[in-house]
Amino acid sequence: EQASTIVLLRNIQEAQTILAYESRELAEEKEASSQFAELHFQLQDLNRKLEEQSLHDSLTGLWNRRYLYQSIPRYVADIHRAYFGATFEKGESECVAFLMLDLDHFKQINDTYGHEAGDQVLCETARRLQETARTSDIVLRWGGEEFLVIGRNTTHAKAHLVANRVQECFRKSLFEIGGGKEIEITCSVGLACYPLVPQKCDALSWEDVLTVADEAMYASKLSGRNQWVGLGGTEQTPIDGFRESL
């Protein structure tokens, strides 16, 4: 009987040892699982931040070209729904306005005042464009001293208002470049709307229209700078020949 008791005690001790070991393993697995979940969350957050950074210009904080190529299909799809749906009305049809903007004589700013002053001008340009933009508008740094403003929720008849606002934000005051210096900054703007021809919504791609806006911007420069030039089409516009000329 005493021997049986000893064996029983040993069995209980062994069971307790096994239970303690398994409990420790379970606790370690739970801790490891919690750590893994935390690492997974941190990795997701890091990836999100990296993706966010990849869509922004590092100097001005504006959206960049990559963002445009990710977001523009949604805007184009909205336009197509409006044009091919029951809400289409000639003359007042919705469009996306592309405004390509280039700072005038920017190289002279860098050469005269230095690249730090040039960077200040770029950042102030970004600030003014964002301040001027409506909630639905998109402002991007296109590259160098070029910026792109995308006016949404507008019409062909009202797109010029977006261009007027952009020009006005440069004319309202001088630009500070440090050291107590202030200089005048002007810009040349090219405007084109998607669709370029209201009656032919899918005749040209948005990329084609962006090229038209770029050509309009150069026309603005050739015409004396510090102004905007808009290019558009009518029902008589020969689309095939127009596309070949881009």
C-alpha cells in the first residue's frame, strides 16, 4: 500500500512536471504569437509609410507622377459614366482640366540667388497652389520647376476659372527667398480638358490630353510668359490628324 502511494505520488509529480512544461510552452507560443502579430503590424505600417512616401515629392510634399498614374483611371471612369449615361448635356458636360504649369525664368533664380533660394520658391509655389486648389483638385509636382494641377468637378465652360485662380495666386504677393529678399515669380500655364472634344469622349486618351496641355504651356511661354493658354477641340476637329501631330 505504501509502495502504491509512492508510485501515485511519483505519477502526480510527473504529471505536474509535464503540465508545467506544457504550460510554459503554451505561454511561450502565445508570447511568440503576440510578438509575431506585433511585427506583422509594424511591417504593414512600414510598408504603408513607404508606399505613401513613394507617391509624394520629397521636397514639396506634393503628390508626384506615380500618384497620378494610380489615381487618374478613377477620374476618367467618372467622366465616362457621366458622358455615356443619361446626365450628358452638350456644353455643360463634366470634364477633368489639366493645367501644366512652369515657373518663368527659374534657372535665373538658381544662378542669381542659389539653389536654396530656388528650393524655397518651389516649396512656396506648392503651398500657394494647395491653398488655391479646391478640395476636389489635385496638385502635383511634375518635375523640376513644372507642376500639374488637375481640376475635377468642372466643365469645359468653367475650366478657365481654375487657370485664373492658379495665375492669381502668383500675382498676389512677392516670394520670400531668405535673407530678407523678396522677388516676383510668374508662371506660364497650359490648359486642356479631358475629353478634349466634348462630343467625342473616347477619341483621345487622357495621356494625349496631358500632352496637349504641355503644348499649350509652351505656347504660353512663346507668347510672352506670365499667362495661360488653353487648347480644345470641336466637333470638326480631325481626331486622327490631331493625334498624329502630338
